[in-house]
Amino acid sequence: MTTHDITALRTHSASLEVEWSDGLFSRYPWIWLRDHAHDADTLHPVTQQRQLFTAGLPETLAPMAVALGVGDTGSGVGDVLIRWEHDDAPSVLPAAFLARYRHPRVARAGVEVTPVLWDAATLDGAPTVAFADVMASDEGIREWLGATSRFGFCLAVGTSATAEATEQLLRRIGYVRETIFGGMWEFTADLTKADTAYTDLELRPHTDGTYSHDAPGVQLLHYLEFVGTGGESTIVDAFAVAARLRSAHPDHYRTLSTVQVPGQYIGDGSHLLAARPVLRHDHTGTLVQVSFNNYDRAPFLLPEDEMLAFYAALRAFDQLVNDPEMQWRHVLAPGEAMLFDNWRVLHGRCAYTGLRRMCGGYVNREDVESRYRQLL
């Protein structure tokens, strides 16, 4: 017997009470049970889409009989079988499905992985996986995406220093996102795009796509060739920065969580513009995205006191971001393809001299989450 076995069922006027083998009691409204039944007439076995016309159910929905048994879902003993007063066909609800909703809570859509917050002192080296492992099996992909979810970034070492190998690696997650930079891109400091990344100047830590309503979820960067000096890459755990800011300056944290900051891209036949807070939270109050790029921040003017409060908060945040104690620093070499969460960590690099040729691409957040869910 496991803690998720059902030991007893009790009916109430509006709901079914389930007693679990670990002593927990759960209540499921009758309408919820009918709406989530797993029989083929309710849930299509191939598309997993609901076939039920929920609004057509009787307002006085009531069960005629409730029992534990074996339904037609293939889940084995432990299904809850319900016969309804208005319907001859029984509803089937697997115990494993009900167990996932034992505790009522507000719905969340993201993959729930607890982030490991870090700074330069606490990060015990960069998380790494072998390119060969990622390419060989789903276990390798799960390890790669798992490390990226926990730490915000991960190096796939042993990647061939070619754009082709880099693209193959990224497509292990999903399709490559098309942007104003194309799909997979390869570039050097030639200003072929109106972006500081296409120069040899310093790039302070930032996130990409603040000018996009849906900023890219992850980015893969791979240095194909580097002959020169400088160019040290930086990664900052912006969730750790936010936690430190919240503790020391809760007023600044509130400001950066509420002020809509516009980002823009002007050039190459485009003028993109989007706005969101630097610290974006979901409906449960959980921080889900850091969106910060001082290069792309567009002009905006608030009332004087609000504008000054914003600049004070921005200064506190940006000073933490640029504190070496918060940064992982490393001169990336060909063969070290770096995947990072563009909603979690900030990336940048020091100025450099010489020849530096790199490639990379983006994958949408929803596609990263989809790939990881299927591997869990």
C-alpha cells in the first residue's frame, strides 16, 4: 500500500470525500468529478481533450452509486466509479489522477522545480553535461534541462565547434525560435545588426528580448572561435539578486515588481516595443521572470516621486547585478555550449580584442517546459 491508495469513500450532498492511506482526507465536488472523468465519452483517449459539454450538465448533479473498482482506463484496481442519476454510463476516475489534486490550491502552469539560488561563493562550479549524453538519450536531455531549471544555466561540454552541431543540440529541446536575428545565428563584431552584442564592447548583465511581448525562454550560446584577449562571460542568478534586494530593500523590490518598464529595438527595419516589470510575478505571487536590459530600456516618464523611486530601485538592483560577488565568470571555449534560462539569469561579457565568432539560438519558454514535462 502506498500513501496515495484510497482506503474509503464517503458521499456528501455536494462532494465526495476520499480518505487516503496516509490519513489525509480530500473533498472533490460532484461537478468536478463529472467534468474530469476519464471514460472515453468524456476524455478523448487520443487527443486528451474533453468531449463533455460541461454547461449541459444538470445543476442538481447527484450520484446514484459510488464504488472503488477497475474501470476502462487501464490503471488497475483503485479507480473511483460513479453512476449518476441522470446518466447510465459510469464515470471513471483513476486514483493516481485524484492523488495529484489531493490538496486544493490555485492553478499554476509552470514546471515546478525549486531553483537553487547562488552567488559566486556558493556556486560549486558550472553545472555541466556531456554533449554526447544529451544527443544519445532522453536521460541526457532530462539532466541538461534539470540542471538549467535548478541553476539557471548549464554547459554542454564536448560540443563540436560548428554551427551544425550547435543547432542539433538546441533542437533536442524543440524548434528554434525565429526572431529579427533569424533562427540559428552566427556572428562576430561586425555590427551587421543594430545591437551591442555585434561589437567588441563590454556587455553588462542583461536578459534578451525585453522588447518582445514574449521574451525567449532559453538561449544557447556557443563560441566557435576565439583568438584574442578578454571576453570573459558573466552569468548572474537574478532570482538570488531579487531575494537579496527584497530582504534589504523591500520598497525597491515592490517598485521593480509594479512599474511597467518598456524595452525597445530600433533598427534593421524594425521598431519593437514591449513593457513589463523588471520582477514579474504570477498570480500566486511567485517570481517567475526577471526582465532587465539597461541597453534596450525605452524612455518613459512617471510622476516625479514615482520616477525617482524607480531610479533608486533600478540603481540598487543594477549595482547588485554588477557586483562580482554575484557573478559566475568564465572565458567560454569552443566546445562549451551554454544553455541558460533567459527568464532567470542575466548574461553578459567583458570587452575583448581579437577575433570572436559565435553562434546560438532561442527556444520558446512553453516549448522548453513541454519538453521537460515529458521527461519527468
